[in-house]
Amino acid sequence: MDMIYTRGQVFWITYYSGGTTIWASTGKFKQKQAERVWKERRGRVAMGARGVPHVESMRCAKVPTAL
């Protein structure tokens, strides 16, 4: 299920792309701004783009090696 939620004061979004669940920080502190980011990402997925921009994405398996 797609959703917007907070972690601390920052809004995060969850959405699906290509059968994969994506959790991403919007980097926004206001709900209206976070909703704009969420709608933009969902729009990209609807048009065939996959997931989040490459600079923002990293699979959990790669995190330990990236540190």
C-alpha cells in the first residue's frame, strides 16, 4: 500500500515499482511538500520509470559494503 508517514520530523513515502516496495525519505518537513514528492514518484512509476532516482537508491545488501 502506498503511504506517507513521518520518522522524527521528516516525511517518508512508501510505494511500489515493478513489484518491489520502495521506502524513501522525501527530505521534507511539511506534509504538503511531501505529498508533492509522493505524487511525482507515483507519476513516474505510472509512466514506466522504475523506482527512485539512482542516487537515492541502495539495496540493503549493499549497505554494509558501502559503509
